[in-house]
Amino acid sequence: MTTADAAPAAPLTTTPFVGVDVASGRAKKKLTSRWASLVAVIIAVLWTIPTFGLAISSIRPQGDIQDSGWWSFFSNPHVTLDNYRAVLSSTGTGGLGSYFLNSFIIVIPSVIIPIALAALAAYAFAWIDFKGRNLLFICIFALQIVPIQVTLIPLLTLYVDSGIGGSFWAIWISHSIFALPLAIFLLHNFMKEIPKELIEAARMDGARHVQIFFRVMMPLLTPALAAIGIFQFLWVWNDLLVALTFSGGTSDIAPITVALANLSGTQGTAWHLLSAGAFISIAVPIVVFLSLQRYFVRGLLAGGLKG
Amino acid sequence: MTSSEKFTSMLEAIGLFVAIVGLIVLVASRFGGRRGDRVVAGVFLLPTVVLVLVGLVYPALRTIYYSFYDAAGSHYAGLDNYKTIFTSSDQITVLRNTVLWVVITPFVATAIGLLYAILVDKAKVEALAKAFIFLPMAISFVGASIIWKFIYEYRPDQPGVKQIGLLNQVLVWLGGSPHQWLINSPWNSLFLVVVMIWIQAGFAMTVLSAAIKAIPEDIVEAARLDGVKAWGMFRFVTVPSIRPALIVVLTTIGIGTLKVFDIVRTMTGGQFDTSVVANEFYAQSFRSNNQGLGAALAVLLFLLVVPIVLYNVRQLRRSETR
């Protein structure tokens, strides 16, 4: 496949013998690339159909969803927005509206707080000399491997004892803590890439660390901050374990993932609510992701993935 | 809580946080010069160090401690909880499933990701083609589980009853009879693993695709002039060149798979012998109220992650020194 670009120019300048050779090579190329395309299309279809089926179901009437598969929509198209209306309302049995709101309430501070704290810490590790710097940095780096499961029960006890159990505070603080080690590590790497001369010149001019941090670092680090911000957004929005542990599952603070997981566990699955609810919960990260994909891929390649 | 109360509470939190950061900046800006460096570093690091000590180090030590105590956390139980994990038949099923997940997911997801990355490399519609595989990564595990539960949905095989799950409908079209995919162990675990592969293949593809594009053109050209065919190119040029990326992808997916909880909990709730260590931790800690066993399972998870991370770090070091 990769020869396709180079091949066309060759026959013009070479002898007929080589020309034949190139031509036969190209024929072979086409053959393999036809199979390659077929395999690629099969994978792409397999990967898309599941989501597509759910999307179609979410706009079919409840009765249709229960009686026939989503593929019969094409021979018998009934479109309705009732499922979305039911799911988005804050009242009624299927109303998930308040859970959606909770997801937003949870995600905004949970992205801002750890990234701001990590930026400060990463700056100290990258550009301030102090005793024990390397040791402390290695300790924080190493904390990345602690699975959050190990921390949940003692944290829950701490929250309950200090009176913030079952409130947004418990979830905000938890997400912030869990994000710190990786965010510090990534931001430190990004900050280290900034030329030393730039910082030293600023210091020579009498700039203090705070000024360097805000006037030099922040503008240069915007793409890195965006990448980490998207990661943290997706992580928090899609999280189930932390929310389940600290929210108690009430519509007061539980996010949409908890509501959907509970709805999916009940008997006689309500597919009309599940499909519409799942689809909205999916749509938010996909929009964020598509509009900021550039940064996301960069963050991914910088080694940013936690779990 | 009303919506406006929720918003007020969020704004309060952000306001408080901004005030704390403002205080840090204010203190730090009063100190200049080399001597002030320690103070600035101190205030910049203070919130992080406090949060990490209280929120990660202390809880982890506490959990290790509890793993040697009984269900209520009141009597010392030695290694009993660990013995239970490796001897009780329920827990052995959990371990078996975890092994199944961790052995299958990274390799299959990486293989599919690599295959796809090579197939669409330099194709006209590469960006679009990649988006199809990549999108499941943005979807929550809960969302993905619902999507796949719908695929596996089963309706009894009776006249007049139509299948609404795609997989069973395909079986019916092919002349077979529908099947309850999520009931029979150990096969049901494999159908859950499919969901994880579906999510992770996009991650593998993205990282490996970038690695493939970074292979120097002259190496590829030299191999081609030597008459290396497609398979040889893959075996002797592509794979060795992207080895570090392959290791990172395999280990990252491996670690993610070890901790998988959402998929099992949403699709089967751990019933029908599908539980894995991370799900069993949650079930024992919060549903069965067996604190000791839950803690031991969390520690086990920790111990399983460590060697993978160490291997990863060692490989990275080796590829850097080369």
C-alpha cells in the first residue's frame, strides 16, 4: 500500500523491462490493497454498528423497541422524541435530568482543581531548586500505580467523620486527589521542555517565580493544559466507581453513570429509557472529544492514561 | 437539593479554591531571590503534598492494615483473607476470570489496533477511518456496557417473539436458535471481554499509528529495494521499529483491564460467575460488608499492577539508553 505514492513516476524514465516490473508490482499492490480495504471496512462496521443500533433505538417508540429489533426501523420508520423527553425531565420514573445536572456539577471543579494544583506543583519540581526535590518527585510519580480501590474505604470513613460524606465535596476532593500524580508528572515533562535560557533570562530581569509561572509558563503550556483537561473531563464524566462509592446513589448528587448503571440492573430492562439516556451521556464526551481531538491525541502520546 | 442549590454549592467550591490559590500566589509573590525559592516551592507544593498524603498514602496503608483483620475490622485475622482468595471456590472463579480478562484483552485489542493502523495508513480517508475505531474510547464503560447488553439481548425462542438483540437475530437469520450469551460460564466472561476490546482497540490504534508514521522512510525504502514483501516488512521492519510503543500499549491496556469494574457491574453485576477482582472488591466491601476480604482484594490488585508497571519502566529505560 505504501508504494502507491512512489510508483507512478517510475515508468517515464526507465527501460521497458523495469516498466513491466513496476506494472506487475502495482497490480499486486492493488490486489493486496483491495483485501486490505475490505478488512478495514469490516472492522470499521463492526466497531460502529453497536453504537448505531443504540442511536436508532433511542428515537423509536417504546412499543417498537420492545417488539422488534432496531434494524426493522428501516422498513417501518416511526420516529419519536418521547424517550429523550422522558429521560431529560427531572420528574417521573425515568427522569434522569437531575443526574445529568449532577454530572456537570461534579465534572467542572473536578477538572479545574487538580490541574491548577498540579501546575503549581509541577512548576516547583521543574524550575525551583530545593532540598529533596528529586526524592519527593519520585514519590509522587510512584503514587500513580496505587489503584484507587485501595483508598476507597478509608477515604469514605474520613469523609463521613469530617461531615462531608454524601456531598459533592467528597466527590470533588476524591477526583482531585486521584488526578494529581499523573497530572503533575505530565505537566512536569511539558515544563521541562521549555528552554532553560528563557527562564534564566526572565530571572535575570528580576522576575519572580510567580511572574514566570503566569507570564511565561501558562501561555506556553495552554495546549498541554488542554490535553490534560480533556483527559480529566472524560475520566470524571465516565467514572462509575468513585461516584458509586461516595454519592450514595441519590438523585441529589449521583451522576448519570450511576443512574444508568442502576437502570440497567433492574428487571425487565427499560430499553427506551436506557438507549436515550446512554446516548445523551455518550454525546457529551464525544462532542468535547471531537472538538478538541488534536489535544487529546497529543496527550495520549505523552503517555497519559490512568485507571 | 434544587438545581440552584447545586450551582451555588459548585460556585462556592470554586470560589474557595480560587481564594486558596490566590493566597498561595500572594505568599509566593512576596519572596524573590534564591533564598525565597524554598518558600515558593513550599507553598506551591503544600496543597498537593497534603492531599496526596491524606488521600492516597494514608488510605493505602490503612487498607493494607485492614486486610489482616476480620470482616468487621475488629479482630486480627492473620493471612486468613488472603487464604480465602486462593482457596474458596467462589474466589478462585474470580481469579480465573481475571486471568482470562488480562491475558486476552491486551493482545487482541493491540492486534486489532495494529492491523487497522497498518491497513488505513496513508489511505485517503485515514482520519475518518480512524475516528470510527477511536470513538468508543470517549464512551463511558457504563455506556459501552449498555450498548453491548443490547447486542446480547435475548428473547425466548417462541413463535411470534422477535429477537431485539443483533447477535441473536444474526443467529436466527443464519438458521440457528437464540442463545443467552451472558449466562453460561466461562463463555459469558469472553462476551464481556469483547466490550473491553471494543473500547481499547482505538487506544492501541492511535498510539501505534503514530509510532508507524515515525519509522524513518529510508529504512522502509531500503527494505523495499532489498525485495522485502508485505509480510517481511511487517515482521522485520514495522514490529521491531515500534516495539517500545507496542510494550506501552500492551501494559497500559493490561493495567486498565486488571482494574475493570464498570463493565462487569453494569452487564451482569458479577452474577453467573463473571466477577473479577475489582468487582469482587466492591461487592465484598460495600455489599457483603466483608471489610477484611475487600481490603485483601484491593491489596491483591495493587500487587498485580506493580510488576506490570516495573516491566514497563524498565523497557522504557532500555529503549532510551539505546
